[in-house]
Amino acid sequence: MNEKKYDLTAWPEGKLEYLGHCPMCGSVDRTLLHDGLIDNLFFCSPGKWSLHKCRKCLAAYVDPRPTADSMYLAYRHYYTHDASSSNAPVSMSLAQTISRSIGNGYRNWRYGTKLSPSTIFGVPVTYLLPKLKRTIDVQFRCLPATATRKRVLDVGFGGGVFLDYAASMGWDVAGVDIDEVVIRNGKARGIDARQGSIEAFADQPESFDYITISHVIEHVYDPVETLKIAYRLLKPGGQLWVDTPNIDSYGYAHYGANWLGVDAPRHLLIFGWDTMSYALKQAGFNEWRHVDRAHSALTVFPLSEQVLRHSRTGTDPFSEAPPKPAPEARMAALKSKVFKRHAEFITVIAVKK
Ligand SMILES: [Zn+2]
């Protein structure tokens, strides 16, 4: 049994920023979604938090929120510094070898990698297994295959798994992260890594063909400014991939404060579909498409179920494996196939004209 317990101490006095309005659109028109939220995921953040929903752009946001200079307190046990590659050789059973060969067959065909073991039959088989295909496409963030050297920037690259994939496809890889250990590990692996926010690359306008912001935009203080800089850094015709939790999801409707995507106070602002449209337009984009994330309910529901169960004892929800997806998770996955704006994540690819 994991002995981690909630941190019930208060956030330091004088280190709270009171907004009174939506940090996305500035509207003061709002409803209170939750009061007294505590860090029920990583157990490292002090404080209790209120989550509000903007009536104009439909964002959910934490107010008051930690000041930028005190935010590190919410990340003390949060970072992972695993620099290992997900394709490290391991001994596999026959079934695992077949399964890996099928996925790699599709990866090599679609993304131009040279992974093994692999079979060309993986291409049609993966098309018959939409969950597998979607999982791989999200891993690769729909990065286009390329025959020429192109540049990709990952904002908040963390363990660097995605940039490893991109490098194996022949892309020149760059990344920013606020964590210095991440930067050190990244440089050692050939990543053009800079410490800080996306602004660290502000001296290179129109120099990237693809920029990815995966599960980062909900952590930043000014998401529109981040998207504006991404717009400036993209070449004309370049594309931006954004992936973030969806406050309009079936998962949030079902689990409320115990939904995985709430994660206060680290998730300063949680997007809905309308929020994303508003933010992309503000940043200069006027063309984007949504990536199908219907299957995400099969992952997010069981993890949120864990958070809910452990909230009764105040113990670490990740100390045991999550349960199998319950019928309501399968139903949510099915429904969000049709009602796409209620999937667990908002995943968009925006194009700079
Ligand atoms: Zn708003």
C-alpha cells in the first residue's frame, strides 16, 4: 500500500494571483464548477483550488491561481526524467512479436520509419483496427513523412519520445522544456534543446514545418500568447498539433472533480471545443481539423475511476493498475465517435496559410 497522502497545507500567502475574469477571453461572466479542489493526482501541491467556467469562451480556469514564481511548488514530484526509448529491445513472446510487427508495418509505411520486427500486412490489419491506428497516429502526432530535411519543434518535450520518433523519420528535431534535467538529457540525444517556454525560439520566425504542443497548453499562463508565438515560428504552410484535455468530455460530465483532466492547480485552464476555436483564431489561425479521439474514453475513464476510489482514502491512485474499462467507458467511446466534441481530449491540427 502506497503511503502517499494529500498535502493539506495552504499555498504560501502572497503567492496567489486573483484574476476575477477569464484568462482566455477576459470575460467576468462565469459559474463556479468546483470549490476546495486538492492535488488528488500527484500529492505534491499544497493548497485548495476553485475551478470556474467562463460563460463566453467556455474555458474552465483556476482562480485564484499560483503566481508564476511559486508554481514550482505544484511540480515537486511531477517530472519524469526517463530518457529511455520506447523501442528499446526486449525479449518478446510470439504473440508480442506478431503484434509489434503489425504496428511497425503500419509505422514504417505511414511514417517512413525503419522499425523491426515489421510486416507489410501490418498496413491493412492496422486499418481494420481503428484503436491501434489511432494510438500510433497520436504517438507520431500525425507528423507527415518527409523525404527532405524538415524541422519540428516540440513544446514541453519531456522524455523526448515523440522527438525520437520524429528523428527516426528524418526530421530535424528541436524542443523546449522548463526542466533543466530534460534539457541536459535532450541535448545528449541530439535534440536542439532550449530551456524555457516557446519564447526560447522567438529568434527563429518562420523556421519550423511542424510544431507540437501536447498536454502543455493547459499548464501555461497565457495560452493565446503561446499559440501566437507558434504561429510566428511556423513557415507558411506549416502545421501546429495541439492536444489537451476537454472540459466538454463525457469523462468530465461523469467524474467531475475526480476526472483526470482537472488536475488543479497544474491545469490552469481547461479548453472546450469553443475555447480552442476562440484561441486558434486569436493566434492567427483560420484553418484546422480535429483528430478523432473517441477511444480516449477507454483510458481516461478507468484512470478517473482510480482517482475517485482513492479519493475516499486519500491514497495514491496510481499505486495499482487501473480497472478494465467499465460499460460507461465503452459507451462514452462509442458516443464520442459521433459526438466528437465530447471526446476526452481536444486534438487539432491547425495550418498557417
Ligand atoms: Zn473566457
